[in-house]
Amino acid sequence: MKFNWKWFNEKYNKHKKRNTIIFVFCFLILLQIVIGIPKVFAVVDGEPEIAVTLNTATPNPAKASDEITVNYKITPTKEFTRDTKTDNTDDKEVVFLLDKSRSMTQSDKIKNGLVNEMVNALIKDNNISKVNFTTISYNENVKVNEVDPNAKDNNGAAINYKEAVGNSVKNILGEANSTKDTRNLGDAINEAVKFFNKNDEKDSIKNIIIISEGEPSDQIPIIDTNQYNVITLALNKTSSYVNDYSKLKEWHKALGGSEENYFVSSAAESHNDINSNTSTSGSDNGEICKKIATRLDDINYKSYSLKGVKLNFDLGGNFEPANGLTYSTDNKDICAIDLPSIRYMPTSSTGGKSKYEYEGEDFEVSFKIKPKQGKAGELKFATNGDSLKNYISYYINLDNPVLNNPIETPTINVLKPNINILEIEPANSFKITNNVVNANTKITTGIESTVELSNAKVTIEHITMAEFIGKTDKLNGKYDVIVIGRFVDNTSLNDGNYNFNDYNKKDNDITDRKAIEIEDFIKSGQVVYTDSGIINCNVDTKLYKHYNATNGTSNQNTSNLINENPVTALSVDNIVTAYMNREDKYKGLTINSINPEGDTPYTEQNQNDVGSREKRKMIFEVSSPDALNEEVTVNLYLDINGDGLFKEEEIVKAVENINLDNGSISLKYDMYGEYPLFLGYLDWKLEVVRDNNIRSYTNGSVIFRKLLDENPIPINVLQIDTSNTTALSSNGKNAYLDLKNNTKFQNLVTDTNKKGYKMTITRKSITEINAITANSPDNGPSILNGQYTMIIIGFKDSFPAENFTENSLKEIEKFGKTGQGIMFTHDTIWYTGGIINTSTSSKYSIIRMFQDYIGQSRYNNAQNKNKDLQENVITHDNDKPTITDKYKEGATTWSIGNVNTSESKIVYNTNKALITNYPYDLGDTIEVRRTHGQYLQLNLEDENVVPWFNLTNNNGSTNTSSNINQYDVRNNYYTYSRGNITFSGTGENSRDASEYPDSEMKLFMNTIIKAERGANHAPTIITPDLDKNYGSTTKVPITQDFNFDTIVKDIDGDNVKITNITVNGVNLLGYVPDNIYHNSGFLTNITIKKDTLTEDTDMIIRIQAQDRKGAVSTKLYTIKPDKAAIPLILPDLF
């Protein structure tokens, strides 16, 4: 307890001048903090009461992990009167600090004054005292002489305390003084503080009386001046009545002593004013000691205390003490905080000498609480009702406890966590729901609207296993709880010859890749439920292998992997409780971000607007409302290639050792500086990673338009089709899609080119390609490289891929190995049975060459390359069946049966990224020309295989049904991609006598843009002075060397070099091709000597560049030397 002596002395001095003895005690108790609404209680029968005001509760709103500081203001009630001589019960402690240096000459007189005027006067009873004395002597040393008031004599009887104290003072002052004139008063004060601290629990007024005949020799100590009443007696060596010791007085003030409490004894009267020996004559004998005694006596008897003060709380089961509160009983909700005694001081007389009005000083008290595990929302303490739950208690006296004064308590808004639950079931029928459903209601695939429960906000996503194995979203960071169920719904749709109402090895099973991802989710400490029924699955399934309770490969001995019997009995409340009861370190964080806006999206009205370079400076403000006090890593991913995968290598910026509990961080990325030629739609992902690998992320997208000073991005498409040129506009069956001449598609080309592209279509037949590639070498770049951005093979039903020569296929393969785009279409990969590797069918040549590259080789068969076009290892499904050839080769359900029984006119979107959103936003389903399923299953153990659209059961007819499971990404794919290869089901031309729907043409345009984006791009060659007249002839002066700058950029950011420059087919004189690669955007100066220029003759400059991956681009310029031509580049005059 702290007592404000400065405040007391002001009160004392004020009322002394008015001849009124006033003493004021004040206590500032700072323990710690929280919220409040004032509540003041009236004085009852003249007794003091305490008003308790709720100040603050911070933070509020609070996170579940926060410690909440609750702060109350304690206000003693004013203006009650007491009889001060009768009712005071305060204890008092007095420490005498006695100078025993060589200079002390008045020991005898001090001894008489202290014993007679203080000890004997203030100890009213020989054995019982409210005033305890201790003596400390000081010179170069410090000696403590403590008399225990509870001590016993040798006979076990209580000592005569008054006599014992008097003897202690006499003995010390009777000892010989030091031979040195050293006064370590600072050390003596520190010993006094130590003495008081030993009895800190004692509610008493603490007094330090300094007696000195000289200046202090050491340093003034640092003490809490509010706790002690300091009185100083200076014994002057001179006859002056003014203080002789300036330093001693400075100490007195610094220690909180008042002017009135500094006494000076003069040598003029032989210091009789401190000597109370009755044999000495004089009216002022011992006067100073009497004044000090009176001062102490007044302080003792003029204060009033309330003791045993407590704030009592019932936390209502919502909180637990964190600091400052202690449990009052075995009930862990009942807590209390002990307050110091509340001391009142008189302010004025109201009814004679012994009647005073009393006043106490306000103070504040704080404690900390923490939400109990699993608690969120608006949390309160227990409510005061017929019985008090939250109240202040104290004693007016020992026989009169006051327990009935209620106090206000805070309401804390503990932020509800967002819990994202994923339920996976074998069929399109689910059980975990927030919605009220009856027995006949079927819960199907999709995301339920977020429901706000009492302690959480819950979102549930339902996905069938058949779709789940093809999803690109990372589990760690998107979901908080995963439920792997086994709800067998016999009403579910059959797909061909295979039943999707339950798990089965071939078509309705988890992949090893997805199972490992879930295992990593478990290892990070996050919650996974598995249906106990999985153990009854076919033992050949991967589900059984990974999740059976006996020897499954997933962690079995962990509390966060819960085997539920069965999952169908699981409720949302069960899941939320399990999640909320996990330690906070095992939970994901909520990520908020203020995101870059990019350029304005395209509309009819603004399609000619250009982009802003400034808006390519991407700035994210990242925060987390439930972040803990920990260091995390923040990663920014950019999906530059448009595949939607967000791999580790796509992290463009990582900021480590960030504490989001301190607020938001700003993450900046200069898109223009890193990818100056980037154009169009860009997905991004912000991820926060905790040290236990629990991740949380948010994502979004921006549009970047072409900048004013940039050239359009060229997309030179080579369409390889059959020799049949029947136009689609014939509006009949067997009409093929000719991209170059189809009016509807060319309108889309025009519209897309407005967005910053320059798309051109070249159409060649298989026969023409065979001729072009007939003499191509086995080694070296493809002869197609440098001419085209991408190759499209199609479009035709029963596409005659068997007509490709081996050389043609090798050239297409070499083109793909540069990373440039290839698109396969409907029926280009046509498997009808048998073992592919040994088949003599010519149609299997293209399968043997490309099956593994394009992700249609589920199992590892002899024809597999086992590496992709960029030499990355391809992972396959190791559980290959041993039955028929079609099973071994990974045939689709349709190919095992009859693909012609699968018909669809609507396709369903299963993943979203560039291909589904740009240049056209396609939605969740789109109409296509009637088509059928494909022949070989997708290899979904390969993470690079990304399904985009699947066939559905909607075939445009009300009379027939194909029983197509639209969620089955392995068998019913329509469009998917793998790296720089894209597959589109577009091309069926024998089932509908109608044109392709607009939506399908837009999907095809999106697919071209995706293929272009996902491909490795050949470098861009820019020659500013010649590009002004590109496509025509530029005149140059013949009288001087022709100098010009060439810049080589790469949209992918790859390193580049110029490989060759020729003039009219002859290597440029003096130019040495680069042997090293340079950063994208490097500039080189090229000089054509004037001696090599021929007047009035067109001369062709050919510049060829290459990126590190081998993609080649060539640009041709025509110049004509002329005497009258103005130089394109002015000479440097300086």
C-alpha cells in the first residue's frame, strides 16, 4: 500500500494555519486495468462506503488468445463524520535513524527526548501498542536494533514493550561514537525500507525520523516517497535557529518530507529544546521532541481505515484468471482480488474538536482475464440476481462485514473464429450441415452460406472424392477441419459401368498425392475426422491403406486425427467444439488484406483505355485480427503462368520474422520491374506461415492493361488440321472448326486484340506439316520454333492423328520442349484397346509420343517418358490393376464401355484461374456443342494436371440420360492443362447440326490465352527506330554507318541473348553473336558499315534472339539506303 505524503502535508499545513489539526492520508494503488460504468453507493448511517467504477476492459473486441486487462476505479465515499479519538484503529511504525558519527555531541539529550516524549508518551500500555519502534544507528556503518513487540522473557512472559524500546534507544545512544565523521544516511534509509518491507502485509503508517548533527556523506537513495512520512531533526553546531545543513534539508525534501516536518535544534539554548530531563530548567525543555510526538500521535489517531477490502467475481464459466485474480474456492469461476486498506483522512471539523468530515483518495486497480478455451462471441461474467455474483466486500470493523454492494462487470466481444470445414464423401450426398433439413432433404456439392454460431462463424464445403482429387486449392490454409466421410447413398448417380455411391479402387478413391497432403495437415496439428467405415472399404483402396485404424500410414496416435463412428452422426457443434478446444497454436489465422486494384476491368466503353505503370506497383496491407504474439512469414505468390497451382517457386516475395500482433504490414512488389511485358489477368495469393507450418491464405486477382509505350503481345497460332476445309459456317454436321476463317471466332480475335494482343492464325494440314518437317534433323531446335507461339492440333471428330509422320511428331515434341504452348483437342488421343506400347496401330504413335507429357497416363506403362517436356519427373499411380488391357492402360469408364453413350452439352467448372476468367468470365457451367467423353484417364498423382471443365449429364435431350458424373475429373474431363500443354474437348462435329455456342468459342479463346500464358514465350525484339515503319521500308542515309539500338525482352523474365544478325542473308560484318545470356530488357547497339550499304536497294535485316529455355524469335526489317535520307539517330554533338 502506498501513502501520498505530499498530499497529506499540503492538507496538514493548510489546516494548521487555520488552527485546525488536519491530517490527510491518500493511497495510489496501481495494480492494472479494464472497462467500466460508474456505480456510486450512498453513505449508510454515517459509515463509509466504496464506489466501484468500471473504467476499461482492453482489448475489446479481443482475440481468443488475448489477455484482457480489466480496470476499476475505487472511490471512497466522501462527507461522513467520525469521532476521531474513539474510532481510529490504525497501526503505526516508527524508525529512528540516529547519527553516531564523531560529530554527534547531543546523544544524552536526544536519548531523554526520544524516551520521555515519544516512546513513553505513545506506547499507552506497557505490553500492547499500536506504535512499533525500531532504532537504526549510522556512521560509516549501519546497525539495526529491532525490538519484537511479541517477544517473551526468559520465563515465557510477554516483555514490557515500552521498557524494552526505551532501553534499546538508551543503549544505542549510550554507545561510543565513531572516530570518523562519516554519516552513511543513505544506507540507513535503505535499511529502514528493508525493515518496512519485511512487514509489508501490515497495514500501518510508516514513519522515518532522521536525527543528524551534520551533512550526509553518501548518495541519497531512491525510494517510493509516497509510502513514508519523513521527519528530520537537525542539531545545529551554531547558535543559529536557521538550518546549518543545506544538504540534509535537500535530502529531507527529496524524500517527500514537508517544510513543517523539518525541525532545527539550536546550540544557543544548549539543545534543551530536545532534552526532556526534568532536572533541566526552562519552559521549552524537550519542546521539539514533544512536537514530533504530537505530530505522530495526531497522525495515528486522526485517520480511518476500511480493511479486508476485496472485489469478488463470478466469471460465469467464460473466463479464467490470467494475472491479479485468485480463486476464492474450489469453484474455478469464483475469484477475488485483495485491495489495500482504504484510508480516510479528516478534512474539517463538523461537531467540535473530535468530529471531522473524512475524505479518501481515489485509486485504480487492474487484473487480467483470458477467455476460456472454446469461448467466443459476447462473453459476460455471471449476472447479479437474487444472490450477488460480483460485488465489493470489506469490514467497517471486525464484527460488521459489508458484503452486499454489487459492482458492474464488462461484456467482452471475443472475436469469433472463422471455421472452414471440408466434408468429402464418396457420392454427391453429404451429412455435415448448418442448415435445418428433414430426412428427405439431400445435401449436395457446394459451399453453404456462412452461419454464425454462438462461438464461431462456420462455413462448410461439400466435395465428392471424385472431384476432390483434382482440386488445386491447398488444404493447409483454406480449411480448418477436414471430414473424410463414408456416407453410402444408394440413390446416387451411376457413371457408366461404375457405381459412385461408395468408394472403389479404380474410379472413386483418394490419390496418394492428396492423402499425403492430408497427412501433412494432420502433422501440423489441425483437425481431421475419418469415418470408421473406411476400415470396411475394399482393402485395395488407397483410403484403406492411408486411414485404416490398424496400420494406416497417417498419424494414428494423435488427438487431432479423430476416428468417428460413423461420420454421418457427427454434428457441426461436435466439430466446432473439437476445433475450439485445440490450442491456439494449432489453428489457422484470419487474414485480412487491402489489395492492389490494378487497371480498370474491360468494358465496351473503356476497351481502348491503356494501363498505368504506377498501378503495377502492387501494395498489400496485411493484417490478422486473431494473430498471436509470434513471428510468422508472409509469402506473396503470383500465378504468372496461369495454371492456378501457386507452387513454392511462384513465391515472388517473402517477408520473414513478422509479428502481425503488432498491426498490419505493407508488402510491396514492383510488377513492372520484374515482368514489364506482362498483360492481362493475374491471380495472386497472400499466405501467412506459422513456425509449425500451419498456413493461412487469402487470394484475389487484378487486371493489367497494355501500357501506352508497349507493343501488343504477339500470339502466332499454328492450327494443324485435316485437309478437309469444310467451313463451320455451313451449319451442318461434319463442318470443321477453321479458326482462321470462322467469322464468330475471328470476331473474338478482334475483341481480344483490343486488350493488347496481336493474334494471327496460320492453318496448315497434317500433309503440309509432314512436308515441312520431312528433312528436319534429330538434334537442334524445331523448325517450327521462332515462327509460332503455339500449336493447336484439331479440330475434327475422329481426328486422323495416325497421318502424322514420325518426323512431324518429333518436331512438335521439340517445339514443346522449349516451353511453348501445344493444344490437343477432341479425339486427337484416341485409344480403342490393347497394349499401347506394342500395338501396331498407326493411331497410337501420337499416344506413345505424348500420353505421358499431356497427363493421360495414370499408370506407369512401358511407353511412358516418365519425365515431362522440361525434364521434370512425372509421378504415376503405383496401384495398377492386373486385369484387362484397358484397365492396365488406364482407360476411362467410357472407353472400357462405349464412349458414344456419353453425350453432353453442358460442362461444369471445377477449378478457377486464368482459363475460366479471361478474357471472358465463363461462370460455373457453359454450353458446348454436343460431345462425348475421352479415352484415357488423367494422371492425378501428377500435381501439374489441372482439370478445368467436366462433362455433365445434361446432353440437351429430355429423352435420354448418359449417367455422367460431372464431378468425376479423372474420367469426364472436357478441358484441362498440364504445364505448357492444354487439352480441349472442342472439335466434335458429327452430333449437332449447329454452330458452336458463343460460350464454347469464348472458352476456346480463353484456352488459347491460357496456353499462351502458360507457355514459355520466345523473346520480344524491339528496335525503336525501325519499329516505327515495321512492315514497310525505312530509308537510311548511305553516307554514314547505320547505327541502331535493339532491345530484347522476355515476358517470362527469362535471360535472353541475340544469336544472329544477317543483312541480305549474310552475317553482319563485325558482329559477334552472344555466348552469354543477359537479363531480360538488355540493350545492344548494332552498326551496319556504310561500305556494305547498296543505294536504292532493299536490304533485309534479320535479327534472331533466344531465351535460356531455347525459345527463338526472329524479326525482319527492310531498309533502303538513300543519299537524301535523314539520319534516324542524331550524332552525339558533345
